[in-house]
Amino acid sequence: MKNKTLRYKNDLVKLFSGLYDTNLNIGLVIISMIIWTLMLIPFIWYFEKVVPSQFGIPLPFYFLFQPSYWSNLFQYKKLDDLTRSNDFVLNNKDGSESTVAFRDVTKVQKFQRGSKKKSVINNLNLDFYENEVIMELEKKKKTTTTLFILCGIYSPSSGDVLIYNQNLRNNLDKVRRLIGFCPQIPILFDDLTVYEHLKLIATIKDYPQTEIEIEIHKIAAFLNLEEYISKRAKNLSGGTKKRLSIAMALIGDPKIIILDEPSSGIDSKNRRQLWNIIQKFKLNKTIIISTHYLQEADYLSDKIGILNKGSLKCYGNPKYLKSNFCQGYKLVVKKSENFNEIVLRNIIELFDENYLIEANYHNEISLYVNISSSHEIYQFLKNIEDNNIYIGYESYSISSPTLEEVFLRMGKLEDETISNFNRNKPEIENHQITKINN
């Protein structure tokens, strides 16, 4: 048995004897490995740019020959020179430079295997500016795609995104240092403490080492995280994890702050505090928020963009949107058995000939009446009450328009044009109702 084993060993030695070199120099091996590594690094870098992982923005294979890649600047079209899909986009009039610019951006995605690709963003042209909080609302909650494109997680199928005049395709690494991002679901390391999370993000953003400690404690104090500063992430509650995720987005003095559903999972008390913090942080920054809390959008936003089926339907401040889509005050009248709709319409026409009927049911009618001054509102309501004997209503209520009404009306639009809202009303027989003035 021993002889057979020895014979097999000798055969193996003979078989691989040609692979051994008694003059092998370990120093030459190390030098050879270094040379091969240096030769492969450019190829690895190139393929990471052209064929990134699942998330990232691929560059064309010829990107090295593009002047825009080396110049770090991209001369983009002014928004006024672009063709708009609708007229409900409010321009910035002060001539300031935009911090974020979408230029003909389209994104096509496939949501399931075997399904057809669908366009989630259609030819988006939009500018964001400093000192603004911008809210994005989408009927079917697809605004995350826009946020992911801004962060460089998704690449646009066509078009360009520019941040501080730098094209996101060519300068992704530089642009990411300007961005603070809070995802909808917190992404944390279970075994790192709150302090370590904040220090990690501040270091990645090249925040000055001498000021990191002060910045960490300032952000922690803003978001009521001081008592949790030494706790590990796995021991935090859901709401505290969300606040830590927001703190990670705010730390390091980012110029662009992107928050995806920042209020979700936070109680009402901390939510109001968060709103105040966001308002304080917007100085010299651009804050972009995706939310489904319309109260939050109305309270926080300087501008609101509403998308429907991937297309931008309107963009402007809350007052601008309400005035264009809700046309003044909303009047809701509860009908009685003797209700006379013709008399009610004639009274309304004395104050606003272009009033709009939102809904007309068997027991209730709701209308939008465009009345500007408080004195006219008083006169209008007095006419309604004094002529109740002719109208025959049970009760009525009047309220200023809300952002929720704007959003619901946008949902009703679907593929209709905005002008369909101002449809012509049927002619009404003129009853002898006189306007009452005091």
C-alpha cells in the first residue's frame, strides 16, 4: 500500500515538474501583479462608466471623445425656448440661474417580466431654484422615478438633467456630493449608532473634519435625536429611524435636498417640527419633496408640480394653482324639496358670470364662484340668504379652495384639456332677482 502511494506521488511530481522554476523571484511576481493591476484599472473604470450595475447612469461607449464630458459644463437650452405641453407652468421671473434643470427628460420602464415598457416621465422640462421647497404630486405615486433620476439611481431614457449647470450623465460623482437624499424606507446599518451614521455621511461628503462634531450635534438637536445618539440603529423605533434618515440627508450642508415621503411614519407632533426644520434649511438650498400629504404640500411648498400619467400638468405656487383650477370660493348648497336651481344660478351670475359647477346631485350642488373682495363675499352671501324663499335650500357652506381640490380636479382631467373645465353652461331663463346692497 505504501509503495502504491509513493508511486502516485512520484507520478504527480513528474506531471507538474515543468511548472516549477527553481529560479522564480518573488519580487518579480509582485512587480508583475502591480503592472497588470495598473493596466486593468483603466479598463475597469471604462466598463463601470459604460455598463454600470443595476442602478446608475450608463454613458455611451464613445463618451471619452465627447467634449462635454471633459469640459464639466453643458450649455443647455433656456426653458423659455422650449415648447410646453400646457400653459399652466409658472415661470421664474427674476432671471436667476436654476439649480436643477430637466431638459426633454423621458423615462421608459418595464415593471414586470414579459410586460411592455411604459413611459413614466414624458418630455419633462422644468427648472428649480434656490431658496425653494418644491413638492411633487402624482396621482399614481410615480414621483419616486423623478427623485431617483436626480440622485443618479435611474438614468433617463432620453434628455438631460443638469444640477448647477453640470450634466448628470457626465458628472455624477461630483453632483452626488451636492445632494442629500432621504429614501421613503430608511436604509441604515443595524450595528452602527446614530452618531456613526451621521459621521459616515458627513465624511463621504468631504465635510471639514474640524466641524463634523458640531454639525452632528446640531442636526441631532434639530431632529430630537440627542437622546439616541449612542444607540444602534437596530434598537430604534420606526419613527426614530425615519428621523435619522432625514438627518443623514441634511448633514454635510448639501445644496440639493431630496426627501421621499419624509413625514411617513412620524407622529403629528414631530411632523410639525419637521416642517419647521425644512423651512429653516431652505436658505441657499433647493429642497425637493415627494409626498401624499396634501396638507404638508400646502404648508411647506413654494412651488408644486402635479404630474398625470408621467406628464407635467401644472407647476406653480399653491395660490397660482388654486386660482387657475378652483376659480375662487367653493359654494355647497344642500337642496330641499322646493329647491329652485334656476333662481340660485341667476343670483350667482349677478356676481360672477363665469362661475363653474363642480357637481350637481339630487340633494346637493357645489359650485366655484370667483369673488375677490371680502365686501363682495358679504354681499353675495346676503343675497343668498335674503332670497332663500325663492331658492328653497336647507343649508349652504362656503370655503376657500384647498390643494386637495386642485389635486382631485387634476385627477379628473385624465386626457382632457384644461379648457374643458371652462365648458359653456346652458342658458338660463332670467328671473327678476335684484342684487341687494347695503
